[in-house]
Amino acid sequence: MDDHAHAEAFAEETSGPVAAGAGRAPVAEGGFGPLTGAHWLTDLLAILSAGLICGVLTAMFAISAAALLFSSVLSTHITLAIGICLLGTIVLSMVIALFSSCPGMLSVTQEVTVVTLAVIAASIHGTMSAAHSEAEILATIIVMIGLATTVTGAALLAMGVFGLGGLIRFIPYPVLAGFLAGMGWLIVSGAMAVILGNPLSAQTLPTLFETANLIKWLPAVAFALVVDLAARRSGSPMVLPLAIAVFLVAFHVAAWVLGLPMAELQGQGWFFTPAQDGSITLPFQGNPLAQADWTAIWSELPKISALLAISGAALLFASSGIELSVRRDIDLDRELRAAGLANVLAGAGGGAAGFQGLGLTILAHHLGASYRITGLLVAAVCIAILLYGATLLSFIPIPLFGGLLLWIGGGLLYQWLIGIYAKVSRREYLIVLLIVALIINVGLLEGVLVGVFAAAALFVLEYARVEVVKYAISGETYQSRVEHHPDDQAYLRKNGSKIQVLRLQGFIFFGSVQQVYHRVRQCFETSDVRFLVLDCRDVTGFDSSAIQSLTKICGMVREKDCRLIVSGLNPALSQRLNRLILGGMHGSAVLHFDETDQAVAWCEDCLLHEWENRPGTQHTQRFADRLAHDLDDPHAFEAMRPYLEKITYQTQNRIINQGEGGTDIYFIESGFVRVQLETLNEQPVHLRTLGPGTTVGEMSFFLQRARTASAIAETEAVLWRLSHNDLFQIARSQPELAHALNSHFIRTIAERLDQSNALVRSLID
């Protein structure tokens, strides 16, 4: 993606200073120079050098892309293809240089987009060749290229305007890798077609080893290998210009020594034959709109749509690579807008599509020319070549263009077909191979589409294996925040297996809902379940299949004469579930609670109400009996009565205030008390609800420190207060009773701690 492989080679060497200007101050967003006050004129020599070198390379890449554009059809119109690619490159360079978020950003007509345009051009040629003249075919292809570039630009511009730069994160990595590897193969295949003059296919493959062809493609392969090796070893940005210069000199010296005239070399396919008037043809010359067959163009809209996706993904990928390589933040949405505007303008003139160039931008930064004017100089060099450089075709051998394309395509193949092997799973690598195989044998669009579906199927398969049941726990260890009398608490622990809680997580869909169904069935097989609680606080959504499976779970619950409770659903999901499940025959079997604690507390109340031999409910008598039982002293209440103060609290009365001194302990005779943690500017956190037969305030009472939470009467409650001084008096007058009280308090604290530990152990297991 201008993945010109030299970008990869140079980028690997940027672990130190990224560029000669890496230590410079940031460049002003709207101008040509740094914010420090230094002017771009101070680096004029570096800018001129970079502009010339990058301009020549940009033109070379554009001409190579032009050879690729008409490699399989209309090869005699190479000067027109060069005009199309150079025009696109000039507009791209100027507009993106001015509007990019990264000064020094260079652009070029990209091989990955040209390959797609070449595929469409070949398809149009095949469709029209039987019934249309070559002029009509050529006009149709010119219009198609301009239209595709314009539409691509409009799409990129819209993506930038609507802030869709982050879409690169949604492209499956194997699809992107397969697409890039497939692009690499198409570029390599196109390079061989440029060198040999015929498309590379299974039928033409044996001709590769004929002597006349062998001596053409071997120098190109050698050039690509030498440049790649030298670039990787040295990391110098001058490797490519020097390699091109050496190849040109060596080739022309060899031709001079062998006495081969230029006309003979052109006849043998070593050079492009220049136009008779010696100029490059521009796409808007004449009136191609009048001759174009629009029906043939409309039939290629699916492939043009693929170009939109390819360009968007490639641009975002290249921009992300530039961001990492030059070590500065890049606004992806702004890059989309800049590339979109540039392509709209280029397409209006018939130019080919392109976008920001990774390798060329890194090269400009290496040369210390991270200024907007650098891109304008590159455009100026391309304009000069467009106007006066047709004769260059008489001096640049075709194997050099082929070698550049082989280097680019080979770099993509190596990086995304071989280098990626250790970075992805075996299943993902099979998707990469599948995409490449389809691109080679069927087509670009088909390969990408099948790759997307394969990646989606793999995602579903992998996500279905993610455990959606976070944990399964019974009422034996998971109890509500309502603390009952020890007798009730013991009964609930003994019958806790009748309450089963499944905490679900993630998005429940057709691939993962079977986990829930099997866990529910397992609960019924292993326990005498009366209440099944589905804790959905971490559930993000259900698909229709999951809802249908919940219907099956409802049926299973009804068969077992149980109750299904769903808790923690957000309002939208709860409403949807009510609409799809709760309105029919299963309506009486399902209850909804906002919190799981409320659901478990409701289940516990049901179990306690069903307890046939539950002790009586006369509160005062029960309190006296409780003290007798807890202290193992039948006269405990009478002995303590002088030291106890009976207090009645109305609903919402405060019993304990957080932060106050802990000088009293309270025995709850009747009613319920809510214990909550209070923080500034936030809602109180409900810690526990205490019922008859329990105590509150014992922790700070014994530690003699400030209260760590508040206690508030949830209902009208009757409590007995024992102060610290009164306990001291009991210790002096009745030491045995004081010892029994202390043992009871310690046992209560230990039981609460043991209950918490059991819950933690069950969640860990």
C-alpha cells in the first residue's frame, strides 16, 4: 500500500531516529515550516533534493503502475496509461500535500488500486471485444477509470466527514492479510505480463523458460532481489535511486557493447515504443464520454464497490503505518478527507485512484524534508515528466519497470503470506490461503467476499467457545444480603441447593446459548432445584436464537415445577424478553428483579415460608429464647434486662451514622435494618439487610473505632441497645455472662467471615 516494499525495509531500520529531521520541532498544521520560528528555507537544499529524488521515484512508480494497468489489454496504448497514472499522481500529490495532517506526506497512484482497475479494464475488454471497436473499448475504460476514481474519492471523503477513520479496527486481520497477499500476487503476475508482453497463466507458464523470455525476466528478478537485500541491510533511503541508476547504466553499456540498436531492442520488447508525436496522451483528450458504453460500466459496479473497500482499508492501513514510522500523531479522518478530495479531482480528469504513500513519505522524512512544499515539488517533477518526458520511455528498459513491480509485489507476498505465518492461528492462516487462492483462480471481489464470510464464521466459532456462564453457584454458599436469625440461616444453608444462580456474561447468541441450556439441565440433574436465577447483569444482548432457547428453558422449569427468575437485565432487553417470552404460556413461570440480591432474597423468603416447623413468631419471646439459646443460659434475658434499652425505630430512622463513635451494640427483635456505605456525591452502597435475631454494630463496638457504615430502619423495627459501659458493668458483676456474650459476638463475626470465605472459594472454583 504504497507498500512499496522499500517502505517495509526502511521502516524496519527506524527503531533509532526515524528521519534526519526526527529531532526537529513539530511542523505547523497550516504552513510549510516548524512552529519554532525556523523557516522551511533553512532546509531548502534538503527539500529540493528530496523533491527531486521522490519526484523521479513517484513518476517511476506511476509509470510502472501504468504498465500494470494495460498489461493484459490495450498494451499498445501505454502512453495513455502513463497519462492516466501520472495525472492521478500529480493531483494526489498536490492536494494531499496541502491538506494532510502530516506535513511531508507524499502520495502516488497505488498498485493495489491499479490492480483492481486493471481487473475491471480486462473484464470490460472481454465483454466488448466481440461487438465494439478498439476506440469504443478504450473510451469506455477511460470513463470507467475516471468514474471509479471519483466514486472512490467521494466515499473516502464521506468516511472522513462522518469520522469513520476508526473502521480500520473492524477489518478482520486475516482478511486484510489475504487481500494484501493476493494483491502481491496480482502485482507479480502483472509484472511478468509487463516483462513478457503476455498475461501470466497456466498456459503461458512453460514459455517462461524459453531463452527469449528467460533473459528478460531474470534481470528483473535479480534487480528486485538486490534492491530488497540492500535496502534491508543498509536501511539507506538512497538504495533505490542508486539501484535504478546502476541498472540503467549497466543495461545501456551492455547494449552498446553488444552493438544492439534501439529500434531492434524495441522490436524485441525491451523498451516501450513511444508515441509518434513523442508525447504522453492525456485521458481527457477527445470526448471519451460520447463513445463510452455505459452498460458495460454499470455491469462492473460490484468490482468498483470492491475498489472502495480496498482503497479505504489500504489508506487507513498505510496511514497507521506512517504514524508509527514517523512517530507523530496522524488524524485518520483528516487523511480520509484529503485523499477523498484528491481522488474526486483526479477522477474528474480521468486520473487513476491512489492515496498516501507509506514508503515515499518515510523516504521524505529520512531526507529531512517533512514539509508540505515537498509534496508540491514532487507534483512539479511529475508535471515536467508528463509534459516533456515521453522520450524517457526510449531509455528505460521494460525489465526495470518489471523489477520495481516484482519488488513491490514480492514484498507483499513475503510479508503477508510467509511472514504472517507465525503471527496468526492455523485457522486464520487457512483463511489467508483461501483468499489468495480465490483471488488467483476466481477473482478479486470473490476472494475478498469469501474471506469476510470465512472470517465471520471463524469469529462465530471462536466466540461460541467463550464461556458465557461466568459461574454457577447454589444458595448453600451464595446468600442474599438479608441476614436472618441463625436458625433461619442454618435452614437456608441446609436447603440452599434448591436455589441455583447462573451468572451469564457477554452477548448470548445462537452459537453460545447451548452452553446456558446444558448448564441449566445439569443443575436439574444434580440438585433438587426449586428456584433458578439467571443473573444477566453482564449480558450485553440476546439474539433471536438465544431467546428461543430461553423459551425451552422456561418449558424445562415448568416441567420441574420450579420458578425461573431473571435479574439484572437492562430495561431494553427486559422489555424485549417480556414481549417475546413472558406473554404466553410461560408468563407465570418467570419473574424479573433489578438485582440478583433481590431475586435470591425472594427465593429465601419462599423457602422460609414453606418451613413447616419454623419456630414461633412472638418477637419478645423469641428474643428471650434466642438469648437463652445463644448464651446457653436460660436466665440470660432476665440477667441482662437491667442493662438493655428497648428502642422502637420508624421506617427510615437512622440507628447508626457512619463516622460516629462505636459505643453501642444493637440486638434486633423485630423488623429489618439496612446497612449501607455512604460516599460523597454518590448513591449509598447497600451492604446488608439484618433481620430479627441478629446484631448490628458489633465490629466497631469491639474495635472501639468510628462506624464504617450507617444503619437505617427499612421497616418499623424494635431493637435492644447495649452500651460499652453496660457491658463493662456486666463483666464486673457477672463475668460468666459477659464471657458468654463475648463468645457469642465473636462467633457471629466468625460465621459472617466464614460465609464470605465460602462464597469466595466457590467463585474461584
